[in-house]
Amino acid sequence: MTGPVLVLAGGLSHERDVSLRSGRRVAEALRDAGLEVEVRDVDATLLDRLASDRPACVVPLLHGESGEDGAIRSVLELVGVPYVGARPDACRVAFDKPVAKTVVGRAGIRTPAGFTLPAETFRELGATAVMERLVDSLGLPLFVKPARGGSALGAALVRTAADLPSAMVGAFAYGDTALVEQFVAGTEVAVPVVDDGSGPRALPVVSITPDGGVYDYTARYTAGSTEFQVPAKLDDAVAEECARVAVAAHTALGLRDLSRSDLIVDDDGQVWFLEVNVAPGLTETSTVPLSVQAAGLDLGELVAELVGGATAR
Amino acid sequence: MADGPDRPAGVTRSSTRLDNYVDRYAARTRGMTASEIRALFAVASRPEVVSLAGGMPNISGLPLDVVGGAIDELVRTNGPTAMQYGSGQGDPVLREQICEVMRLEGIEAHPDDVVVTVGSQQAVDLVTRIFCDPGDVVLCEAPSYVGALGVFRAYECDVVHVEMDGDGLVPSALEQAIASVQASGRRIKFLYTIPNFHNPAGVTLAPERRQEVLRICREADVLIMEDNPYGLLGFDGEPPRAMRADEAERVIYLGSFSKTFAPGFRVGWVLAPHAVREKLVLAQESATLCPPSFSQMAVSSYLRSHDWQGQVKQFREMYRERRDAMVEALDDMMPATARWNVPDGGFYVWLTLPPGLDAKAMLPRAVTARVAYVPGTAFFSDGFGSQSMRLSYCYPSPERIREGVRRLVGVIEEEMELRQTFGALPSGSTPAPPSAERGYESPNSDLS
């Protein structure tokens, strides 16, 4: 492999801060694994730098818009630089939560019932009437989130109909379209899937128990405010089902290298798919590094392996 | 129970909070958490974003050759002293110069009563450290400086806000607040006030009110912490007369070179009555041993070798031009139901949104539109301020300010449409409930 590995982190999405943290951690891990690494933000100089620096491979750790919606990866395809992770077309599908749910649902995976509605629809039809129908159809509680985006930004648990309008406004602050889902009570789990060339496989399931009950932005990025258990304390069959669902979602969406599926195990032990991340967080408080460690792997070596695979494609 | 998929033999299940120290922190760190607002401000640092959030002084006009020459001379002629520990109270020569600076605001002081600090932010910290026990009451304007609120929270003070209007602190509201606190059996340690070109409200305490505030505090036996970083940055006439100029025993005065010279040196000061000064020096020594000698001597050298008042005049003109650009843009573009003040100096405009809007909830939309501001709730300790925001005009060019306001207006119009769609919401039209977590929600230090 000639040339450095270029870690892209930052960007202009709402998740810039998280991305910078992921980038720092992965860069350090890759250096520990013996690779030459550069970290770069995405700006107007990127194309020139790609041409002049000729990185051996890019690790795009941009979260949110542009990073996970396939845009930057299209650019990398355009300039012919290898990169770790899913192709742009797969990213576009996976990043859009309602579309990903549809694809995953067609593969026979259970996902919460929900409706996807742009703000414009509420304006045209009258918000009160639409929200009444949503509550009638889906019941309570509900979970509202922006159709695109991560880190639980703009997401809210709605326990009463009176809370729904502010949850909708909160979601629309982050994007024009919102996903309103039935809330599934249970254990929230994260399941990384890696494919180092021998086919996708799930890493140990991580269960997530935030102190405040909701795994929101604060619970995600404040060390100490959430308890993680890895491997999750689940029945054998349930843990296997979580792994199967995560691999099936990864496969159905056409992802490659690394993904993380967020699932709920309900009180009956049934597994529900919530969403998938094509550039999962790799910060000090993220679940993927925990799972990697529990699998007996080293984060730097794992990403280095993925880099090796990407350059050989 | 299962081992889960891909679990190697010998790997045991573990439970972690990803913080090995989680049960050891002091209770006062409880509010030190990650927040969405802080995350959004990470985007504000990008050049694509017009940041009307940051309170960074615009020091592009500083004569860097003069500063460089002064520092070069300092190293050549006085290097070993400049790079050595110094007095806990601060460099004596600089303290004399500080007294000359304060004379411009009517203060007659002796250098012995000045303690140099690491920016006036450390002065707020030291004064609070020596006066406040947990539960003591500090009176603050409504709104108040976010950095001071963070200090008061760190010392577990109980902040009570006092109403302001276009002429600054409202004396009758101050009297009521004092009476109310005293009736509750709690002790007021001091009134924290920024009388000139207030951060974030942009208003200035009217001259007649200064005397009234002094009288009220004298009668109620309340000390005053007069924080005055912007006093020399007025756009019209002479600098306002400091409250300390008329009351030496009750007023602890805080000053700073961050806005009149450069914030990177981190040099501020506190002027206090003799007994208080003694304690401040001891507190300073326990905090830092001494303020940085190099920075103090560099500032001293600059003051001695350069027409620093001429430089401040240039700063004033630059900030006036930016103030005019912002106010003109607001006049031209803002919806009629928004309100804002026209500051006579300093860095900030305080804008109140049309009814029903929530500045904090709207911030993600603003960041998407590539404009940033500081939501008003950052400047209250009690959850108020949701309908307001601080707009800073000190740093961007007039053209960028206009562009920023244009973007902001687009965001407000979209948000108004959305709010109209969903009807009145509890958070926009009424204050959010008090939250114990709010004190540290403030954005980065460069936004303070």
C-alpha cells in the first residue's frame, strides 16, 4: 500500500462534533496499528488534496448529511480513490430511515409500524387532523425522529398526544421529513456488522441502558451517563436473532465493510429493527468500539484490515 | 443466558459506563454533560457559517508589527524576568498602568489595591471563591453573562435574576429582589452587574440609575461586582463613569485587556478594598501561583510603547460600523413582530423573536441555513430566555453580517410557518421550566 490513509472527519452536518471525535479516535488507532494516517475536514481544498496527496485509501467518518448519504463517497468514486464502507447508492438507501425500513421489512425483518410525512403535508392537510390520525392509527407512545440524520438529534419519545406537536417541530428543525413510529418498549441494543472479505458477521451485541431512560444526545456522548453491557445479557436465541437481523439488514441494504444496526428487543424477546448506520460512531462513548473489544479484536487492526480490503477492490 | 454471537472463548460479559471515575466526581459536576447545543456550535466554526454567536474581539486591526517589536524587545531586555514566576498580585508596573486605564472611567485607585488575573473571567472566579458558600445568593441581571453564571453554578450559588429594561438594571426590581431574598432567610453575597454595553443585552445602565443602585445596595448592605470589559468601547462621547468611581468600599471592580487589546494574553484585573484584596491575592496564589509574567509584561510594554488609546478608538469605529450594519439589516429584513435594541457600544444585540418561537429549538434549522447565534436560555439560570437570542456583530464583516441576518430571517420565517402549522407550543411562548442542568449548556468559551 502506498500513500497515507486519509481519515475524513468533520463536515458541515449537525453531527460535525461527533464526526471529529470519531476521526480522532480512529486515526490514533490506525497509527497504533502501524499505518501512516492523515485526518482532514471536508472543504473546498479536498479535491486538490486528494489529487496531490494520493492517499492509498480514505476512511470516511463523516456522520449525517453528505457523509452518510453517499455524497462524499460519490466524489471518491469520481476521483477513483478507494474508501472503506458502503457504495453511494447503498448509502442513499440506508441513510434514509423510512426507505431503509421498507427494504429491510421486505427482507422479512420486523420494524415498528410508522408513517413518513414531510412538514408540507401537515401544512396542506392541517396538522391537528393529521396528528389525530397518527395517534389513532399507531397508538401511544410514539417515537418521532427526522427521516435522515443520527445521534438522536431531533428525536423524541411522545407519551401523550399533547406532546406530539412539539416533537414534530423538534424533528422538522433537523429536516423537512419526519418519521413517526410506534414506540417499542424493551432493551435497546446495537449490533455492529463487519465484513473483512469473508462475508458479513455480527460482533457482540451491546445493550444500552441510559440513566435517564432515553438514549438521547446527552446520554450518547456524556461518559458515565449510560450503562453498556457487552455481550448483552440476552437469551442465546435472542442474541442470535439480533445478530441474524443485523447481518440480514446489512445484506438487504447492500452494505459493505462495516455497519451498525440499532435494534430493540421487546419484553417478549422479539427483535425490532430501528435503523442502520453506514458510518457508525467510533468515539470514546460509542458502542462499536466496545463490541470490537469484546470480540477480542483491536479497533486499529480491524479498520486497517478494512483499509486493506478496500485498496484491494 | 447466552454468550452472544462471535464471542470468543474466555471473554466475559462486562458492564461499563465508559467512565471509570463516574462515582468519584463532585456533585457540582452533575450538569457538565454533552448537549445538542454545544454540538451544533461545532459547525459554527466553519467559514461557510456566518457566526453571529461568537463574542471574539475583532483584533484584525492590531498593529502586529508593533506588538511583535514590543515582545521582541521584552525578550531581549527582560527575558529572564518575563519567563520567571512573578508576584501573586501581579506585575507592579502593570498595576500602575491599570490605574491609569481606570482613571479614564473616573476611578482613582492605588496599584496596591489591584490584583492582576487571568482574564477578568478569573476575577469573577476568585471573587466568588472568597465570598460564596453553597446556597448563597448572587443577584444577576436578567439576562446575564454566561461565563459568570457558569462560575456561580460551579460554586453552587443560587442565582436570582433582576429585571432590566432599555436603561439597564431596574432599581425597583432590584429592591424587590433583595427584599424577597432576605424575607426567605437567605443571604445575598453580591450583585453581579455589567453596567456598560451589557453582555448579552447590549444596554447600558443610565447614569441616574447608577446612583440609585449604589444607594439600594448600600442600604441593604449588598456588595457589587462591577464587571466592565466593554466600558471603553462606547460609540458616543466619553466612557461611562464607573460605579466604582463613586463607591470605593462596596464595589469590587473587574477590568480586562481582552477587548481593548487582545484576549490571547489573558490579562484582566480586579480592584478591591484592601481587606478583600488580601484574600484575593491568597486565592490567586492557590489557583495559579501568579498570573503569567510574560503576558503581563507584554501588555505593559504595549501600553507603554504604543498609542493604545488611538487603537481603542479604531476598534470603536470598526465596531460602530458593524453595529450599524447589523441594525440596518435587522430594520430592513426582520419581521415586524421581532424586537431588538440598538446598543451604544460593545458587541451585542439582544433580539426577541416573534411570539411563539423558541430560539434554542430553532438553532438546528439556523445551522442548516449556515447562520449561528446564541439562544437566550444560555444567559439565564432559571430556564427563561427561550424567545430571545444574542446576536454578536463584533467579528464578521458588515457584508457578512447582512448576509447572516438575511439567512436568519429566512430561518425565522420558516419557523413561524411551522409553528403556525402546529399551533401554540408550550416551550415557545412561555419560559421553559428551571433545569439544574442548564448552567453548563453554554457554548464554547470563544462564544462567551
